[in-house]
Amino acid sequence: MKLSIVIPVHNEQDCIKKVAESLVWELKQNAIEYEIIIVNDNSTDSTCAILEEIAILHTRS
């Protein structure tokens, strides 16, 4: 069974990368099959660009 995690964000450019990376690290360390869904609620800062970078780094083929 896969664990699904949904994280709503709005103007979180200062912390979303650290949160996402820490979450991925913990899940991998504990061998938990997972998917992370981050929902951007129309942020006006660079949250969207950061989420795109995170997606590229962690998208599995």
C-alpha cells in the first residue's frame, strides 16, 4: 500500500523545499512507498518555480 501525502501551500518559498526534502528523506529511510501531492494555492512568490524544481528532481520514470 502506498502512503499519499497532500500538502497545501500558499506563498511558502522560504520553507517548502526543506519540508519536501525532509519528508522524502524520512520516507525513504523508513522504506515507505509514497506519493507526495503538493497543491499550490495561487502563490504570488516563487513557490511554483521551487515546486517545479522539486518535481523534476524527484519524479520517478
